[in-house]
Amino acid sequence: MESGHDSQESNQLADTGWLSEQVEKLQRSNRDLQIALETTALHGDVIESQLQEVNQQLQAEIVRRHQKETILQSILEIVSRQKADLEMILQTTIEHSDTIEAELYVLTQQLQSEVGERQQAEISLQSLLRVLSKEKDDLEGIMRTIIEHGDAVETHWFNKALEANLLATVDGLTQIANRRKFDDYFNRQWHQMLDDRMPLALVLCDVDYFKDYNDAFGHLAGDDCLRQIALTVDRVLKRPTDLVARFGGEEFVVVLPQTSAAGAMKVAELIQSEIANIKIPHSRSLVSDYVTLSIGIVSVIPTENRSPKELIDEADQALYIAKQQGRNRIIYLSMT
């Protein structure tokens, strides 16, 4: 019995020790919890702030991850479309490889041709540059000469210009004014007399039987005859405004500004007299043994309703009548 009683006491002691140990653990846990609660009570605001900050960081991270996922999804979609496009291009290339190859060949040939043309153009350009360089050197030499001899060159070219102008307005055979000079001068005088309300006269002369003269004595003699007549008529004219010109062939025309019909008649009679005085033999003439002239005269005060051509036509008509009436005579026609 004592043995059983001792065993029971031993068990009770063991249970009591375990309970004591558990009580101590609970007391320690209670103290730790009390400390934690006190700490939480003391630092509650800080902890709450830290928790909010952690929460915000977590939310921001979630947003960033969502954005990254969205961007990644967009990239994947683009890549997918590009992959599909590349597959289509590749398929098209495979299906039309022969055509593409032919086109590439043509393009290559065209490119080679253009390269060749460009090279040829560069060669031509270089050649042109060499020529231009030489011409530039030549021009610089000319300019140096002009600068060094400016006065002499200027005089030379001025004389050349005068000579060219003279050749353009002077009849080569007779050395009097040519038809071009007459046309210009007559038109200017017409408008001048129109402004001044003064008369303008024309005296139109024709060598009688000149074709027969050439046939009898030759063209050289005929040329000399025309030169003598031109010189004689020019010598008759005294005023600087009077002009004699070769009108064409064996015809001569005299422009007499500020001259009435009576004045023109006096000039025509003097011309006819001087031609008779130089006595150029003409055995084929039917009116004289010497060269003679048929002359038509007209004089008018220019008006707005008349033209210079009308005056020329009227003078030509007067000359025609003089020849019709037997030549070697002067006919005046009045313009109405």
C-alpha cells in the first residue's frame, strides 16, 4: 500500500512541477505580450505610418508591374504582327523570286549604265573645265592688253564702229547713201516736216537707156558712169539737210527738206545741166550723144492722213511720165 502511495505522490509532484513550468511560461509570455502591447501603445503612430508607406509602395509596385505587363503585351502584339508580315513577305518572295531576280537584274543594269554615263559626264566636264580655263587665261590676256593699251584700243574700235556704220549706210559702188540710209532719213524728215508744217520734196532720177549703155561699153564702164553721176548730183546739193541716195540700179533720189515745188524744180534743172556738162558719151541713146537723166518731182507738206510712201509713189509716177514723154526731161506732179 505504501509503495502505491509513494508512486502516486511522485506523480503528483511531477504534475505539479510541469504545471509550475507552464505557469512560468505563461507568465513570461504574458510579460512579453505586455511589453509588446506597451511598445505598440507607445509607437502605434510610427508603426501605422510605416504600414501605410509599405502599403503604398506595394500598390505602386503593383501598378508598375501592371504597366510593364501592358507594355509587354503591346510589344508582343507588334512582334506578332511583324512576324506575320515577314512571313507574308517571305512567302511572296519565295513565290515571285524569279520576277524579283529579273527586276533586280534590270535595276543593276540601269545602275551600271547610269554610273557609266556619270563617269562620261565627269570626263566631259573635266575637258570643258580645261577649255574654260584656257579661255579664261586668254580672256585675262586680252583684258591686260586692253588695260595696257586702253586708249589705242578704244580709238581702234571707235573707228571700226564708224566704219561699220558707214558701210551699213553707204552704197558700195557710188559711195553715196544707200537705200537703207534713204529710208531712215526720209522717214525722219517726213515726221520733222509734219511737226514743222514745212514742205518736203523728192527728186527721182533715172539714167536714160542705161541698159543699152552697159551693152555697148560693158559693166565696168557702166559702174564708172553711175559713180560720175552720183558725184555730180552730190556736188549740186549745197545744204547739209539735202541728201542724194542710190535708189536702186540706175536710179537716184534726192531728199529736199523745207523745199517747195519751185525749189525742187530748180535743183532738178541744175542736176540735169551738170550731167550734160560732164559729157559722158552714149552712142546708143536715142535722145542725145551723151548720158542724160529723166527726172520726176513731187513736193508736199506732210499731214496726218498721208504717208511717206505716198510721196515716193507720186515721185515714181512723175518719173514714169517723163520717160513716157521721151526721156531727158523733168516732170512735176502736184499731190492733191
